[in-house]
Amino acid sequence: MLKLKNAFFTLLLLLIANCGISQINCMTNIQGRKTISLNGEWQYIVDWFGRGNYLKVYRDTLPTDKTKFVEYAFDKQTLKVPGDWNSQDPKLYYYEGSVWLKKEFTYKKTNTKRTFLNFGAVNYQCDVYLNSKLIGSHEGGFTPFEFEVSNLIVEGNNKLIVKVNNQRKEDGIPGTSYDWWNYGGITREVSLIETPTTFIKDYTIQLQKGSSSQINASIELDGIEKQQKVTISIPELGISESVITNKVGLVNVSLPAKLQLWNPENPKLYSVTIASPADKISEKIGFRNISVEGKNILLNGNKIFLKGINLHEEIPEEQRRATSEADARKLLSAAKELGCNLVRLAHYPQNEYIVRMAEQMGLMVWEEIPIWQGVNFKSPTIQSKTTTMLEEMIKRDKNRCGIITWSISNETAKGEYRNIVLKNLAIKCKLLDDTRLVSSAFDGVKYEDTSISFNDSLGTYLDLIGLNIYMGWYKPWPKKAGNTHFNSIFEKPMIISEYGGESKYGNHGSDSIAGLWNEEYQEKLYKDNILMFRQNPSLSGVCPWLLADFKSPARLNLKYQEGFNRKGLLSDKWKKKKAWYVMQDYYK
Ligand code: GCU
């Protein structure tokens, strides 16, 4: 029976892979394109009971004569886009439901160009209307999507209306329960993109797997004249290579190069330009090799130890989603100050400012799709939804050398459907990108006295295993604190992808009573965990949970948590807790 189910799921995956049912796939490098920003103030209507479709809010009409009336109208109230509604309208602080957002803009049409509408992300699902026509929908709160609107956009005034719903769903990704705030809204940038009729839609430029001197480039043109000369230039390397795309607009080329390889100490990026007769696009790209050897992770052939920190895409002082370049700098500068060489973007693809800035700052990145704990793996839609999310994440960030691993899940319980879905995802991940490691974070380990054993069969399909181990918090020390050893049935690199405990900044006192949220308790917990790390030299890295206290609907202790998960090394007011200095010293 299992064989049959396995065959069915694998068949489903191949079907999906081959007939490209992936939702609207975006063009590469939006930031390098000619864009018109639609960010700013958007009018909105809260549609608590979901009447908007019945009332046809997307038509945004006025009464046609004096006998008529319309029971909806956008008015003065606006929300900033990008941004979540929870932090902008106090009435929506806990809101889960539908909101209609409207943006009017004027547009100058020419027939020499095509126009696309790109959303960086909308949480959780949305229907998008342009000039009252439904142009498409998207599900998933953390990845970009796009529509071609060349034939729908009009000269002069246009109305863009988006129905956003952030209700948690049985077959949602994540599921109905998770430990972060369900920020709803158009949480990332919205832009119109103008391109020539035939343009450079997609390109992958990365070091060939296992090489330190061969750059592989694949380029895709989109448009009527698919067969064209395209030129790849990397001036600093003296590279200017012209090739011809084939009948379907594709070309692959491999270029020898004398490179300074990217690494945290020297995060070297090169200016790369791709040009076609009508189009030209540039960006900064770094080149590095990431691989594994036994229990070691190798960066450019050298063994590395990941000095990580987990972080959510949130600015806790303002209890809002991080959206801007300044927000990214705030989060990542703190990670650098802590002495990190890696950030784990928990538990979902975070905005492009964060991913791009990380590699500029010399921070490696663990990027993850939000398959978090209790996802409904039995749901028939799960394989295609998770596959689409994986594709959208990799499509957006495949040229980011800072990203060393794609993580397909966090703390999912072993089970036959889970195993099938995640195994297929791991295989798909390798198909999409064989230059990076595939990983997952686990809490399903065996605790026996002073040893912790990992034997989850999913490890078979992974390159890197992350263990979430909360010794001294969720798990008391068996004997002497720190005296714990890790085993795994796999000869593969393992990191502690999460550990830590809570404290409320400013609470001081005993370091042995957990329930008082004292900084001293958290400080000691970190010292004990570091003792444990020193006893497990085969570990390839550690990654505290986490940078800063963050909002969570799962934290109900009003005395100490006040709606925050307080495992941060920084408080929600960005104050350094005592444990911060323990970690900083260790990383030094
Ligand atoms: C889990 C989980 C996190 C969560 C953390 C905690 O391991 O991965 O998302 O916030 O533990 O309980 O604080």
C-alpha cells in the first residue's frame, strides 16, 4: 500500500515538474529592472464576514442613478504598502480575515514595451483585480508572484484592487498553529515592471558545482524573437561573452574565470551584466562553492563552523513586519555584532533586502519554506503547494551566493505522508539547484541519559541536518549541565539549528529558577549549552533561538512574556540581555 502511495506521490511530483503548473513564475532580479513603484498609501475596506465578492467590491463602482446605492466604498482610511495591517490599524491587531486594498495609478502606455505587475509577498492568500478584472490569485505569504498586464493596463487611470485574506487554513503552509504573529496584508513591495517585447526573463549565474574557476550561466529570453545574441559581461574578470539563444530562448554557457571566491571574511561580489539587443540587466553576484564531506561543511573547499543566529522578519519595538533596507540593516548588523557568519531566516523566505544585504555583509544564509511542525501532510494539495513555494523561493534567490542551504521543513513529526512529501521536496530541491545543500531542522530526537540520537529517515535525502535542542529549557539536563553527546545514524554534517531559553530584559535574580524569566537563568543556560558544544567537536555549527524577542500568539504568560516569545538575546526594545555577551564571547 505504502509503495502504491509513494508511486502516486512521485508520479504527481513528476507531473507537476514536467507540465510546469507552478503559479506565475517571476522574472529574475526585479530590483535590476525598470520599475514603477506602487508602494505607498492604499485605501482599504475590512471585510470581516466575507461579503466583498457578493457585493463585487473589485468593481469599485458608484451608484448609476439616484435610485441605486452601493453598499461598499473606499474612503480616507489607508494602509502603508509594504506593511502589515496589524501594526497599522489597532482594530486589526489580532485580525484574521479578508481586507480589500485599492491603489489607483496613472499609466502611460506604449506598444514597444510589456508591463508586468509584481508582488514581493502578500500574506496569506489573495485575488488580484486590475480595472475590475480578476488577473490571478496567489497562496503563500512569503514568496513573490507576478502577472503580465500588458493587455489589461490602460492609458491614464488604473485601479488595482487586491483582496487579501490571512486566515489560517487546514491545508495551509504553515498550518493553523505556529509560533509567530500572523501579520496580514501586502507585506512586501508592489511594482510595475516595464520590459521590451523580447526581454531577459531569467538567468542563473553561479560557480559550477565543485569548481573554483568555472562559471555556469543559463539565460532565458521571453518574447517573440527568442533566438537572439546575448552577451554576459563581468568587466572585473575581463569577461565579455556573446552567445545565441536557441529557438525557445534558452542558452547555457560555461565561462572560465580567475575568481576571488566569496566568503564571510571577504564577501566579494562582481558586477555582472547580461545584454540582449533590446534589454540589459545587471546585478552584483558572488561566487563560492559549498559542499559537504563526511560530517564537515566545506566552503570553497575549506572546513567551516557555522556561527549562526535565528531571526524572524520582524521589528519588535514597533511590533511589525520588517520591510525596508533600513530594517534589514538593523537586523543583520546585530547578527554581525554578535560575531555570526550565518543567519537562519526562520521559518520562511524573508524579503530580498535581507537576503541581498546578508551576502554583502559576509553572512551565509539558511533559507526555509514554512513547513513548520503540524502541517497537514495528508491533504491532497500539500505536495503541489509546497513544491510551488520551494520553486518561488529558489527562483527569487538562486543567484545569491550567501545562501548556502535550502531548508524544506522545521520540526515535522515522522509519518508516512510527511516522509513522502518531504522526500519528494528534497529531490525536487536538488533538481532545481544542485549547487547548494538541502537541509531540515528536527526536534524528533531520542534522549537517552546523556546522549541525544538522530535517526530520522528523512536524513537520507538531506545534505545538512539541523537539530533543535532546548537543553535547560524544554529539556532538563540529564546529569551535569553540558554533559550531553550527539549521535546520528548519518555520516553527515549536523548543526544545532535552535537552542536557548527565555528571559525578560531587566529581570534579575536566581540563575537556577526558570519560571522567573531572569536574565541570569538564560545566561547560565547559554554557558551550559556552550559546554555541551565543546564536548561535541564534530558539530558543524550552532544557531541560537534567537536574535530578538518576537510577537507570538502562542505565548500567554502576561507577567513575563506579554505576548512575546522572550528567547531573544535582544529584548523587544533591542536591549542586550546577559546571554548576548556569553554568545558574543563564544563566537569571538
Ligand atoms: C521551536 C520552533 C520555533 C519556536 C521555538 C520556541 O523549536 O522551531 O519556531 O519559536 O521552538 O519554542 O521558542
